[in-house]
Amino acid sequence: MLPGIFSFLKRLGFFSILVLSLVALSCSGAPEKAAQSGSGASAGEGVDRLSVEELAAMPKIDAHTHISGLALEEEAPFFAKLAEHNMKWLTICTRGMNWPRMQKMTDLAERLHPLYPEQVAWAASFNLSNWGHPDWEQAALQTLRSGFEQGAVAVKVWKEIGMELKDPDSSYVMIDDPRFDPLFDFIESRGKTLVAHIGEPRNCWLPLDSMTANNDRKYFAENPKYHACLHPEIPHYWKQIAARDNVLKKHPGLRVVGCHLGSLEFDVDTLARRLDEYPNFAVDMAARICHFQVQDREKVRNFMLKYQDRLLYGTDLAISAGSPKGASLEETLKTIEETYRKDYRYFATDEEMSVWEVNGPFRGLDLPKETLKKMFYENAEKWYPGI
Ligand SMILES: [Zn+2]
């Protein structure tokens, strides 16, 4: 076991707001053979645009966030900040191998959702700390049943499946393990969505000097024990992707949202092939927008136009204010503000920009209004019914 291996997501960078970003790169060298990316219509003259201020004012959903701590006195300023951006948060409860932590997050989500139904939706998860016990399946189903009764719109599975959870014979348990099928069938039967963070960014399996984003390079330089490239016992990147794809294949009626660009952040063509092959698959872009910014701008833009019904805006912003290790509320609100402003500029304008994760400047994508409305709002409603 590699206890704690996944706590590496914590506090990236300066703010301890746990922008659970980074993570995941996947290893192994050569990308799959590139396929054609679609060429979407280019937004030209006469196509409606949104200014940054108009986008800020429009109703939006951040489809990947984590509320892991929020003191009572912090609720008003936090929700005022979301209101400033007309933003609703889908808070995702996660980490079944740390059941007490997840129960705490779940309790918080169940408390906040009815109090702030216009600003908080939530995704449940289930216990993995009792994996292998005879009643594991029934207990997990009961947790999901209870979560749905409390308004959960989705169920999260996390990379601990595939990279940490093991059977007694020391083999890693992968996400397409048949023991998960009854849960997936149940989620589908209740009309809910599976939200899946499986694997890691491909950079996690690459040497530091081959990584494509500075946040990944910095993190794994500082945390070699989490750098899968140095740990060949962890199933390879493409095994993680294949297992996730197998779930999509085995459960064609199950809606699946792949977190972090479905862990295929390094190449939009590779991601496009999955979207073509699995109509039940969409992705959020949480903490991976910088991976768009290191790819060819026109290629990324065409990809976003072609797959504009399958892409959900998300950030992986987290609030842990109120917990001893958390950022101050002030730091958290500042990070929220900066993250959203930066993203509005990138998607809505063609201005030259720079961010610390990416070497050198790049230009915003200047996406049409209709595409922005889908990405920032309508797709979340479609892929997470009831959100
Ligand atoms: Zn996350």
C-alpha cells in the first residue's frame, strides 16, 4: 500500500485553498497515434460574443469543486463571492479510502445544499475502507441511496481506484472490476451520473524534464514519492485509461463525466476519439485548462467548437476555510476571484495572456457566446440532471 499517496493534491502553490489541481500525469511515452480532430466552424463576423463582464454576470456552474470546510461565519462572504460571479458550485465528496474525511464532507454538503439550493449541488461517494468485507456492496448501495435522497446528483469515483486500492493478493483494483458493476447499475437506474477521476495526468508517468506544465513539474519535483514514473508497480497510465474506457463500454446507458479532461489532457485529438466512441461520456476541465494552453490554439479551439456539448467548465477550487489546515477565507476568496477572471479572459477573448503553469504567452480562445453558455452552464444541467 502507499498510504497517503494521494494526499499530494493538497495545497498547490501558495494558497492552501487546495486547488486540487495538478496531479496526474500519466506516463509512458508516446501518445497514442493521433487521429483527426474535428474542424468546428470558426466563429467569424456576425457571431455573438460575450465580454468578460457579460460572462461574469451570466448564470454559471462550476462543475468541479470541493467544499471541505466552511465555518458558519464564513458562509455569508463565501456565498456572496459566488453570487458576484453568478456561479453555482457542484461540490464533489471524494476519497472513499478515508471514510471519516468523506463523511465530514458529505455532512457538510447535505447541510448546505438545502440551505443554498441555488448555489450548492453535490456529488456523493461511497466507502472503500471496508473493501473486501462481505457487506461492502450493500453498505455502498445504502450510502448512495441515502445520498440521492439528500439531493446528490452524481457519484464520484477517484484515482485511489487503480492507483492505491488493493486486494489481499496485492493486486491493484481497477475501475472496471466487476464488483463495481452493481453500483454503476444502481446509479444508472436512478438517473444519476458517474463522475470519474481515474488515472492522473500523463505527466505523472513522465520524467520531470518531459512534463508539459510547470505545476506538474514543480509538484513532482517536490514530491517524488507521488511521481508514478518512479513507481513502476502502479498500473500504467494506459491501463488506467483502458479500465475507464471499459466502464464506458460495459455501461452504455450510464452517463459518465470524466474529471480533468478525462485524464487525456495532453492531447485534444486523443480525447476527441473517446468522445466519438462513447456518446455517454463528457469531461470537465477542472485544473487542466493549462493543458489546453500548451497545445496549438487553433486545434484546441476547433476541438472546443466541435465538442461544445461535451465540455463542462470546472476548476477544482476548494474551500477548506474553517479547518485548521485550510487557507484563510480571505486567501480563498482571492483565489476564487483570480481563477474565474483568468478563465473568463481565456475563453471569451483573444487577448494575449500568461500564467505560471505555462511557459510563454498564449492567446485566449475567443469562443462564441453559444459555446460559452453551454460550457459554463447548459452542459452541467444536461450531464447532471437536477443540478
Ligand atoms: Zn477535484
